[in-house]
Amino acid sequence: MAIFKSRKFWTAIVDLVVSLVLYFTAKYADPSLAEDIKFLIIAIQPVFMLVIAGIAYEDAAAKKAGNFPY
């Protein structure tokens, strides 16, 4: 399946896993640490979204140029 070859898909999966691990770590951590972890989750989300947007832009440019692999 083509989705498993997608860099955007795997970036989103990594984002999901990192966010879930951080969330559940915060859930059972000291309340002051939990606030820091929640801040970290909020801070990394835009980075993952920008990476996905950059990959999409790169894929669109490759498709327009005619050298898109699939």
C-alpha cells in the first residue's frame, strides 16, 4: 500500500506516538512536571505540521516536474 511509503504518514505517526507518550507520562507525573510536558506537546505540534507541509510542498513540486516516484 502506498500510504506506508508516505513520509507524511510516518511523520504523523511519530507525532502521534510522541504526543501519547508525553501525555500519559504527564498524566501520572508530578503536577508541576505535567504542566511542562503539556507545554512541550503544544510546542512540538507546529514543528511536526510544518515538516508535513514541507514534505507535501516538495511532493507537489516533484509531481509537477514529472519526477514523482509513485
